Amino acid sequence: METTDLVLAILHHLLAFSLAAIIAAELVLVRSEPTATTIRRLAGIDRHYGLVAMAIILVGIGRVVYGLKGWEFYVYNWLFWAKMAAFAVVGLLSIRPTMRYIAWSRGVSDPGYRVPAADLAAVRGLVVAQAVVFLLIPVFAAMMARGYGF
């Protein structure tokens, strides 16, 4: 059981850091008007975003069910629910950028295509918001690990 808990914790942390890196990459790529190559890159990175987020959820469920702390530690801890809410908000904030990346990808076949400035500004704001809310997740996790939240 200790080995399972350790493996799940390691995977969970690596996936969380991967998601942070993906959000950071998106932040960098939406700083200025994207080229066709940048749009393709954004779409690819965003696909990984979805896969990593899903993996975090699955591994997180594994930690709750098979972890050493037991499901009661999580279910009755308000910080756990705050962490889940922050993760959900990050996910919800990612929907519009994903839809825009898909739309932009369709437009790239036209050599004269340019991302509308309003679209880019909206996406940039949402990615910044994701990054800010994402910062709450490790804060809540660190507090939980030290026994807060009951």
C-alpha cells in the first residue's frame, strides 16, 4: 500500500507540474499575434492540456481511493474541496481558449488569415486567469498535507 501511495503521489505531482508548464507555454504563445506555426503549436499543446488534466483526475481519484490517508481525509476536508473547485474553475476557464484555438486552426489554411485582436485579447485574459487560479491548487495541497482543513 505504501508503494502504491508513493507511485500515485509521484504521478500526481508530475502531472500537476506538467499542467503548470502547459499553461505557461500557452501564456507565452498568446503574448503576441500568433503565426500559423504558433496556432498549430497552441492547438497541439492544448490537446496535451486536456490529456494531462484527465490523467490528473484519474490519478487523483486513485490517491483518494488507494492512498494511505484514506478517502475520509479528503471527503471531510474543506481544503480538498477548495482545491477541486480551483481545478474545476481552471478547466472551465480553458474551454473558450480551446474553442478559439480550434477556430484559429481552421483559419490557418488561408494564407492571409489573422487572429482577430479581440479574440486574442480575450484568450490571453482567460489564460492569465487560469494561471492565477491554478496557483491556488498547490497552496491548498500544501495546507492539506500539513493537516489543515478539518
